[in-house]
Amino acid sequence: MMKYCKSNKKLGFSLIETLVASAIFVFIAVGIYSGFVNILKIINIIRTKEIMTDVASEQFEIARNLPYQEVGTVGGIPAGVLSQNTEVVKDGKTFDIDFMVRNVDDPFDGTFDGTPKDLSPADMKLIEVTVSCSSCDSSLSSISFTTKVAPKNLETASTNGALVIKVFDALGLPVSGATVSIVNNSTSPTIDLTDVTDVNGVLTIVDAPPSVDGYQITVSKDGYSTDRTYAVGETANPNPIKPNITVVIQQISQISFTIDKVSEINFTVANNLCVATSSFNFDMRGDKLIGTDPSVYKYLQSLTTNSSGTLSLSDVEWDAYTMSITDTTDDIIGTNPFFPLSLSINPDTEHNIKIFTAPKNGRRLLVAVLDSVTGLPATNVTVTLTNSGGYSSTIKTDQEFLNQTDWSGGSGQADFSDSTKYFDSDTGIDSTASGSVSLANTAGVYFTSGYLTSSTFDTGAASDFKEIIWEPAIQPTETGSTSAQVQIATNNDNSTWDFVGPDGTSSTYYDSPNQVISAVHNGDRYLRYRLYLYTLDTLYTPTVSDISFRYTSSCIPPGQVSFSSLSLGTYTVSVSKSGYTSVSEDVEITSDWTRKEITISL
């Protein structure tokens, strides 16, 4: 007997198939939903545009039904009953309405400035209505409509004048779309209107009421400087160069303004260790005048840096500016880029200026050295300042000193804050004498050797180390030819100290002053030195009274050096560099801060 087996296996979808199908469905559904949302958005925009058009039409009908003499704006030219700015609510939305009404001089019967001359140039009126919706979709732009209305009667001779305003940029090219504000409180009714210049940078106001020195005009544009007129006799500016405008019956009053894109100046003020100079005070003054007798400058500001030593000015008009220091704590010891505390600013430019400062220390002379060929600050120049009283000091441009002259404060100081202390030493060193360090002495006999490790010097930035110098250069012959030696350690983490000599290894030493420092240290910020003293005769000791390190960094003003604690009188500045002709010039120190610029040539 045969038996048949019935399979219980059922057909269906695997998990992967289900996930793929779901993903496809979601993708299609999202696309359909996004499309639907966009369609609704477009429909809403079209609907809003229709409402804006209806609003504009309603405003036109209001204007057309006014008596001709009332077609104008409140505070405008021509004067009338229409508000320059108003709002209406339609379909739950608030719409802003801007009315502009201007007299039009039709050339059919001549123009106010042509031949034949039209003595009644206000032939008709142009009405412009602009409708916008700030609360609507951001992609919805405003719409504008214009129309003209004319009087029923024939013209009569005008009792008003014309006002022509021209706006140019720094190159003398017309500025279109400049905003012109016209205010006159001496007419009846008073005038307070705003309009823009045309493609030729001109705004013409036909049939302006006569007024003597009554029209105050201000010209501006987004991202541009501002120019304006001023009332005569004001306390701050009694004799303005550009006084308010006079309009005479049947005459043309014309005035020009100059505006251009504003620039940006970013000041960073710090000392030669890159430490910010906060609350640094200075004045900045432009050359442009808005008044004379006395001189009234368009830009004159007292400025102060913030706690980070920075100050940003974002609306600086093109001009030549002069800085004067009013700070009572710090002096300027240089700038980068190089400028003699005056700078010319062109339109639409950005300037990053670094000012280097140092604490005030008597009268100071800043010497700036220029290369005649490149016009740039001259590097590695030796500058010597002397006077007849025996003063003499020499500094190299682009180089700074790390220096220690006293160790009597003792050991235990990690960072160089107290100039009389150091990090550590062994028992062979005596640092108790103010102004020198030597070998320790017991019962009249000196130790044969000893060492001293300095605290950490911080240059403030990545630096290139140039030269090591110490005094005295010559030690007692009994101590040996290399009785004073130095090794140097530098890093950028203020923790890794590997002391090395001139070949960059720990097996060599700087054994005489005025040696070039190994290039392995270049690019590091922190420095320590280790001073080794030896003697071949224990009755004698080497002594070091001064140790210095020359270095350069981005915190040092290029091509500039300064001398402080000077007396009043005449000094001689001598400048020399290999391959260049040496220069010597006298400078008079008559104030607390003096700047001298010297140019060197090949």
C-alpha cells in the first residue's frame, strides 16, 4: 500500500526582503511627502503674492482718489497725506507698505536744467508702492508698482526750486542705490524723507520748497561709509566744510557726496614675550576734515584694547590715519607691519596690525631701520646709540635678550620670575654675592668644580636662538682656559630638559662667550642654561657676573629697536650691517617718546 506525504512548507518573505521593501517604501514615501510640502509652499507663496498685489492696488486707488495737491507723503517732497511707511493686515498676515511720491519733470515743455528752461518743472507725480512681508516665507521678496498722476489744470510758474544730489565713490565713480536722507525742520510742513540714487548715482528732488541752510542731507549704503551736511554754528562744528543746503526759488541746488566700502582693522597689542597688553590706550585720527577754524576731524576716537590685548574696528572709512599713544603704563617699541604710527586705509580692505609694547622706563627712543632696495624693515642690523656724556648702548634689530645678572636669591625657582633666583645647584657653587656667581670657598680654598641650573626662560613663542654671551670674558689664568662653560636645554613643553653644547650633543660645551647657539634649539620656546665652573688652582675661582642669550621670534618687532631711560638732549644713532653703507644721524630727545627712521643702502 502506497503512502503519500503532504509537505507543510509554506511560501513567504525573508527578513532581508522585508527590510529592503520597507526601505524602498520609506524612500518613496519621503519623496512624495517632500514634494507635497514643496507644492504647498509654492501655493502659499503664490497666494501671498496675490494678496500683496491686491494691497498695492488698494493703495494706488487711495492715492488716485486724493486731490492732486494732497498726493504726497507726510514729511516728503511733495508733501501730502500719505504715510511713508504703514502696515495692513490681510489674511492673518502683516504687510509693510512703503510709499514714495516724487515730482516728475516731463521734457515735453523743457526741463529745470535744460534749454528751454521749465519754470514749472513739477509736471506730474510718480507714485511707487513697495509691499513686503517680514513675517512670511524668507524666500518671498517684496514687490513694487509705480504709476503717474497729473493735475487737471495748466501749469503755473513754480515757487520752489530743485535739489540735485550726486554720490561718488573714492575713485569718482557713481554709487547707485545709495540711501539719501533729507531732513528740513524749517519748512511747513517739515520734511523727513528717504530715497535712493539712480544708476548714475543721482537723486533729483523737483519742486523742493525754498529754505536757507535748511536741508540736512545724509548719504549712506550698507557696507559703505557715511557722508552728510552739518548745520552752521553748532558748538562741535561751527564752520562745517559741507553746510546744510539752501534751496532758492526756480534755482538748482546741487551737492556731491563721496562714500565707499568700509574697511576693517584688527589690532593685537603684546609685549616682546607675546603676553597680551590689556587696556592699552591710544587715539586714532583720520586726515579728513568736516569743519575748519577750528579743525574738526571726521574720525577722532580714543581706543582701548580688551583683556586679550585685541581691538577690532569694522567700519573704518578710507583715509590716512595717525595714532598717538595716551597709555600711561606702556610704550610702543615697534609695529608689524612696519609703519610710523600712521597708515593709509583703502576701501574694502582688511588690515591686521601688531603693536609691540614695553613698560614705560623714562624717555624712550624707537629706531626703525629700512632697507632702501626693498622698502622693508632691515634685519640683523647693529644699532648703537651714544651721546657726549658717555652713554653708549648697542642692540641688533630683530633680536632680543634673555639675561641674568644676579643669583643671590637662591635656588628652588622653576620659572624665571624673580631675576635673582635659579632652579638648582650643587655644593660647589656660591651664589650669595649680589651680582655674581663663583665656586664655593671653605677655609680659603675653592671647590674644584660646581654647576648651577637656571630657572625657565619663556620667550613667548617659537624662537631662533642666536648667540650666548657672558661676562667677564676673561677668567684668571690660574683657573684654566675653559674654567667657565655652559650648556643649553630648550623645548616647547617646559618639562623636557636635555642640556647640550654647540654641536647639539651632551658631550660638548660653550666654553667661551660670543658663541653661536646650535640650530637644534630653533623653533623652541622655553630655555634653561646650566653653568659649569672649574679651577685648576683652588686658590682661584672663575666668576660670572652676567649671562645673556640673543634670540628672534614673532614677538619681536621687525627692523626696530628701542632705548629707554634716556636724558633730554642730542644723541647719535649709528647703524651698520655687513654689505651696507654705515649711517650715523643725530636725534633730539625732547619728549617721553621719540621715533627715528633710518634707511640703509648697499
